[in-house]
Amino acid sequence: MFKVTIDGKTIEVQEGTTVLDAAKMLDIPIPTLCHHPKLTPFGGCRLCIVEIKGIPRPVTSCTTPVSDGMEVTTSNPYIEDLRKTVLELILSDHPNDCMVCEKAGDCTLQELAYFYGIRENRFEGERRIYTKRDGNPFIERDLEKCIMCGRCVKVCDEVEGVGAIDFGYRGFSSKICTPFGKDLNCEFCGQCVAVCPTGALTGKMWKQKGRQKDIKEIETTCPYCGCGCSLTLHVRRNEVIKITSREDTLNEGWLCVKGRFSYSFINSPDRLTKPLIRIAPKDQSNPPLPPFVKGGRGGINNSLLVTRYSSLFREASWDEAVDYIAKRLKTLKDKYGPDAIAGLSSARCTNEENYLFQKFMRAGIGTNNIDHCARY
Amino acid sequence: MQKNNLKKVIVRVCIGTGGLAAGGKEVIDAFKKEISDRCIDIDLDFTCHYQKVGCRGFCARDVLVDVVDGDKSLTYQCIKPEMAARIVDEHLIGGKPVKEWLIDDTYYAFHAKQKKILLKDCGTIDPEDINAYIDVGGYSGIKKVLSEMNPEDVISEIKASGLRGRGGAGFPTGLKWEICRKTPGDTKYIICNADEGDPGAFMDRSIIEGNPHSVIEGMMIAGYAVGSDHGYVYIRAEYPFAVERLRLAISQAHERGYLGKNIFGSNFGFDIKVKLGAGAFVCGEETALIASIEGQRGMPRAKPPFPVHHGLWGKPTVINNVETLSNIPYIIRNGAQWYASIGTEKSKGTKVFALTGKVKNTGLIEVPMGITLREIIYDIGGGIIGDREFKAVQTGGPSGGCIPAEMLDIPVDYESLAQVGSIVGSGGMVVLDETDCMVNIARFFLEFTQAESCGKCVPCRIGTKRLLEILDRITKGLGREGDIELLQKLSSDIKAASLCGLGQTAPNPVLSTIRYFREEYEAHIRDKKCPAKVCRDLLTYYIIEEFCKGCGACLRACPSGAITGEKKKLHKINPDICIKCGACFEVCKFKAVGRE
Ligand SMILES: Cc1cc2nc3c(=O)[nH]c(=O)nc-3n(C[C@H](O)[C@H](O)[C@H](O)COP(=O)(O)O)c2cc1C
Ligand code: SF4
Ligand code: SF4
Ligand code: SF4
């Protein structure tokens, strides 16, 4: 254990703890932009600089491990002045269009500019202009807002193991690049969006859907797979407009493309919300299926659906539907034996549900014809 | 005709990069041809060798050719292929040197104050032949180390020599090795930093091209001292010639069993890999260099941990500069005492500089530490071209500063140069005269550092861009009151807040030019004038009445039609149309065009 004194307060910490983490334990705030607790330290934004007795120049607290007896000053006029210069420099190369930015109200850069009271900028000058819009379906990449903190690069490499993006070019023109400058084509897990401290990375489907203040956050579990990641639904006027996940959950805030972006089904008019029972006999029924019409919600033109299926199905209650299924299964089993029936379950279900399902098939129906997309 | 009988005549041709650019290869071919032609024709009775050697330093007088006749050696300067025939006829055959082509006093003056340790062999041995190096004592250092010394002895010998890193920071080499040796670990690495990214620097390249085996031997000794059996040379791909020579040298050393396992029958083994860099200045920074070898983007990381603790692939690693390593065999061969006797109290040995700019004799020089700038510029460099007035000398490349005339008598060593706001750095030395604008010089270096910043940290990536923009507008006549203070404030913040040496030193050219040439900045900002008459936007061209003969040359030369006037009458420049190209200034034979 090392003893370290930060702004006059002393604490004992484990060897290897960074000055920034030690300060956090003492509840001493140090501003950061590029730091993320789940990623390896970067030391690029230079905001977390502190003074350490015996070291002639300021050092970044995120990269400096404590040593025994270390004395740290996290704030004095000199350090705050340096931080202000750094912030002004960042803002001198930023669109500063918070009025229309998707991230406003939830943006670390905006918050720091507010706390440091930056209005005029001594360093105004050329700003990077990128006109090309990334054509990928999920992630809006507005690189003019990028502050090059490198969090997205690291999360993609260290957490997602994909490495779809990296730094490119040098000097003022350096930027986060996709391979060969093409449209982003990756897992679309959105981990990078989750860690971006600015409005550089946002969800395309979030656009103009609502500000944070109008949003009700609802905690729930992702329905897509058995992992059961925790989701935070951002709901405005009874519509889910964005999904995030908190860092203190089992999945540590990481999600996959389905959990993070595939929520448009919730309010889709195509969504089946009640059981349907077939009314037309099977053999003579099926009119040739019309081709899928692109452009409607969920990719299918809704009006076509209604006219086509309303002649084939009728709505039923859950009780009626379950009874109907039970009756039909029983008939089939009596007639052809239990092995005429097979069950296919899904990785989307929880372990408990999958257990129950195989139990139902084996004990209830009496067959071993049971499988699962990821195998039982 | 027979007086050269049985004597061995050697013709040496300089084929360093400077020599090659000046036509060294063609000169060799010419000599080869002339000699073989004559041999067949005249059937002479002496053996004549032509020999390739590395850079001799005096690039302004390339191609240099030595004719060694027994113990007498004469040097020709500025030799072209067509001159070979006459030298062969008159000197080699006739025994009478071609006097007017021989080197003159300047050549001797150029060498008089130099102290050549590294460059001595560089200019005399064939770099493509391991035997040439062995003949001058090469590889005896590693032999001695392996047979007589234990690693600790080697480290204390290097410590006693006082050798400090030549890559820029001047860290004591022996101490670096000692720390690495003491760091626990089975695998350790030696890296030779041959990235040499400073604009205008070519010391490391010349050493590798002229004496690659000395670098290899230095690395082997370092490996033995530190406990490493594996070395990397990180060299920029823009040095294809140096890479080729280095690879050849490594393969020759392998063939001899000097590299590989059980070197000289000992337990010590060492091997060297060559890694090519893609020519990013920042990849010379040690942590960025390591990242680059590991296959990542060359971006520096925060230190500590230092490479000696956590280096390549996370293993303890010594990174040394080419020149540093090249010094090692000579120190081991001649002893620490000998090395420490050269130089000043805190800076020992010699340093190689690339002397360029407005001096008469440009080239590569090796001088003892502690020599004064005046000696370098006036004695070795021969003074300023056109005997104009000396203004400043820029040392240390983009990380360094400008030293003004008042300080010409300071000694060249790590501490003294740092004290006046510059650095020894890797050894660039650019001499500036009254026709150089200091604001423009600062702008030039900032343009370089800005483009080479890795982009990782804000003060360097955006801060240097803003510095450059401010300097740019000053040179364009758009400077504002307060710009000097803003430059100083931003510079000191960038220095304090940047992550690596690049950002921490990038503002030095700005700060040192403001420090010593503030009035020049003020003239640009307040009077919108460039005293050195360099900044185009600040110049006005006019015609001096009493000199103008009305010849019309300026009128014809002006591309924008700004000049009017009838024949034999006074001409006039309309400043509103003038685009300040200077064409009239160049063509007027009567010096009737003025500018200010
Ligand atoms: C931006 C930057 C560029 C550098 N470039 C070089 C270089 O080209 N060659 C070199 O030997 N050292 C260079 N260095 C210094 C190295 O980081 C390192 O200090 C040096 O190689 C150590 O060797 P030495 O102790 O022998 O000097 C550079 C440093 C910085 C910050
Ligand atoms: S969406 Fe996921 S895979 Fe794609 S770049 Fe971002 S982190 Fe990487
Ligand atoms: S896109 Fe966002 S996370 Fe990525 S470097 Fe830029 S600001 Fe950081
Ligand atoms: S100081 Fe410049 S070169 Fe060094 S890490 Fe920062 S941005 Fe990169």
C-alpha cells in the first residue's frame, strides 16, 4: 500500500493505482476528456494534468501511477490556466453548434466549457471541415466535432476486439479513419458511440428525437438474447427514442448492434401484438405472396399486409390461442405419435425458458425432438 | 615511365550521399575505364586500385578523390568524370599531380579545427568491405570486451568516458545501460535509433553509409553490457542507400561469425534486425519508435514507464542513437580516459554536426565538445557567403533555437546551448545571415513540427497550428498588437502541457527568435516591414529616380503590367497593380529598382 497526499488529504492506495483514481477515491474532481475507466490510459487531452512535488513539469494524472509519499496538487492558478488554454484550443477547432447538436446537455466538452466559462477564444483560427457523410446505416460520424480523444479507437480494439477504426494522418489533419476512408462497415455495436464524449459519434436514428430533459429513462432487459444485457430505454411521449446501458450493470454498459440500435420494432405498426389464428384452409389459401415493398416501416408496406392477412387470419386472445395450440398438438400426438412433433427453441430465451421448453417437449409431449439455434 | 614500379597506388573516391549526388559513381566509372584503357595500352608495371569510401564531410567540394602513392597522399576536389583522364595521365602515370585541381587552403582550414573520431574511418575505409573495418582495428572492441571484461566493467567504462546520448536529450549512456541491466527480465532489447527526422540532418546517415560496422559493433557491446541478445536498427526507408549498406554489413558480420551464436567462442550471442520506418519525424521519439516496431501507429506514450523498464514488447530496452553507438567501439579500444580527455567537464568527446546555411564551407563536421560557435562558423565554415553579416545560428533543428551574434563565443556543449534557449539536439546547424528573416525562420520550423505532430495531444496538434497561423499572418502584414505576447503565452503553455518531446520543444524556435530578435517581430507587426526583405507581402517596390535610365527592362519583365514609362524617361511602378514578384528588381542593371 502506498500513502499519497492529494490537495492536503492523505489516502492509502494499492500499488499501481493512478493519481487520477486515487483522487477519485478522495472525491477530488479532476477534469478529463480522453480518460475512460474501462480503457487503457491515453494521456492525450492533457486536462488531467497535476503538479507532483519533485517533478519539474506538470504530469497527466491518468497515466501516472502513485508512489509512496507522493504529494499532489490537482488545482492551482497555473494548472487551471493550462487547462483553460487546452480547452480553448479544442474549442477553436470545434463547430460550437451546441444549439442543434444531438449531444447537447450530455456532452463532456460542453460541460467543461461551461465550468471554465469559455466565451471568447484567444486562439480562433482554421477549423477542420469534413463534408463527406458516412453512409453506414447506424452511426453518424461528425468528425468535425471529434476531439481525437481516442476512446472510440480503444473501445473498438480493447473491448470489441474489432479494430474497425484507427488514427490516420498527422498534425492538424489527423483524424479517426475507417479502412481506406470508406464508409464504416463493422459490427455496429455502437460501443464507440457510447464512449464518445462529444457529439462526434451519435446514433443516426436519434436525430432530432428529443433532448435529454424530456426523456424518461426506463431500466429493462434486452429481449434479443439469453445474455440479458441491461438496457436503459430513453422514452419520450411513450416512444423509445434511444437505448443506452449503464456502466454499473452486468454487461458493464456494452451492448451489441441489436440491443443498441434495433428497437424500431417496438413502435412498428407491423408488429404483431395479439395472437392470430388462421381462418382460411391452408391448401387452397395462399395467394401468391406479393414481393416485399421497400420503404414502409420495417421494410414492408403495411397496407399490403392488412389486406393480405386479414382474409387469412383472425385476432384471438392469448387464452384462446394457447388452448388452440394445446388442442392441436394433442390431436397430432394421438394420431401420429409424439415423435411426429419437434420443438425448436431460441438463444434469445433465457436459460430458464429454454430449460422449461425442453422439459415441456420431453415430459409433456414425450419426444426428444428438441433443438435450439445454439444447440441444447 | 617505370618509376611507379611495384608501388601500390590507390585512388579513393568519396561516395557518401553528397558524393554520389555530385556524381561519385560516374567518377569511379571514369577512373576504372581510364585505368583499364591505359593498362591495356601501355602495359604499366604498377597496381592501381580504385576504392569506395563514405562521406568525407566536405560536401561543398564533392566529388573528392584521394590519390595515395605509397605514403604520399594528395586530394583532388570538385572532380568530374571527364577530369579522370588527365589525372590518370599526368599524376598516376606521369607522376606529376594536377596542381590546379588539388584541394586548397580552405580545405585544410575546414579540417584543422575538427577532431575526427567517427568520421575518420568514415572517409577512408570501404564501407562495403568488413575487412577494411577490421584493418583499422574494427571488432577488436567486442573481442576485448568478451575476453577481458564482464558486463559491469563495460558499463563503468562507458560511464567513466562521460558519453552522453547524441539523439537529442544527452542522457548519460552508461547510466541508461546500467538501469536496463539492473531491470529484471530474461529478454532485453537494444535498439539503434536511425530515424533521423530533423530537416537538414544527415549525421546518422553518413555514419551508417560510411562505417556501418562501427554501429554494429557498438550494438553488440551494448548487448553484452545490458544482457541482451537481440538488436533492432530502426532506420527510415528514405535512406535506401544506408539501408543497403547496413544490410550488407550485417550479412558480412554473419558470415564471419561476428553476429550469431557464440561470438568469438564465448557464450555471448547477438543478432540484429533492420526495421524500416515510414519517415515520420515523431517515430524518432523512443516510445513512438517502439510502437512503430510493434506494428502500431507511431504515437508516443507517457513516460514513466521508461523503455529501460518497459520497452519493446514490454521488455527492458535500451534505445541509443546511431552516433552514440558508433562511439562505443572507439571508447572500448582507446579507453575511457582517452575519450574523457576530449570535450568539457560535462560534455565529453566529439559531436558531429551538419553545417549548412549561409556559410562558405558546408558539410559534415566533427568537433570536440566545447569548441566555440565562432570557431565552427568562421574557422571551419570559412565565414559567411559573400562576406555578409552573420545574424544567427540555428542549432538543434525544429526543437532548437536561434543563437545571435553576441553569443558566438559560447562553447558548444549540452548545458551552454540549453542556457541560451537552444539545444545541441541531433546536430543540425544552420547559419543565418542578414538576408534571413527570423519570423520566417520560426514559421518554417513550425510548419514542419505542425505537419509532423502525431495528433495525440491537444496543445501540440492544435496549439502548433495556431502558432503557425499567427506567424503566418505576421509575415503577411496582418500581425496585430499583442501577437508577440500571445505567441509567448501559447508557446509556454504548449511546452508545459504537451506529452512528448516534439510538442515540448516545438515552440523553441518561436521563443528564441522573439527573445533575441523581438524588434524584427515588432517591425513586421507595427511598421508592416520585413527588415531582411524576405516576407513578400511586406515589400514595396519603387524606382529610384537618380539611377533610372529609362531602358525599359523592368517594364518588359513585369508580369502584371504595373510599370509604366517612356523610353529614356523615368519609369514608375504602380503599387496597386504590383504583385511583388521582384522581377523588376532582378532585371535592372542600374540598381534603380529599390525595395523595402
Ligand atoms: C520528436 C522527437 C524526435 C526524435 N528523433 C530522433 C531521431 O531521429 N534520432 C535519434 O537518435 N533520437 C531521436 N529522438 C530522441 C529519442 O527519443 C531518444 O531520446 C534517443 O534515441 C535516445 O538515444 P541516445 O540516448 O543515444 O541519445 C527524438 C525525440 C523526439 C522527442
Ligand atoms: S460500432 Fe463497434 S465495431 Fe463498429 S467501430 Fe464502433 S466499436 Fe468498433
Ligand atoms: S469520435 Fe468521439 S470517441 Fe472517437 S476520438 Fe473523436 S471524440 Fe473521441
Ligand atoms: S506532443 Fe505532439 S507529437 Fe508528442 S504526443 Fe503530443 S501530439 Fe504527439
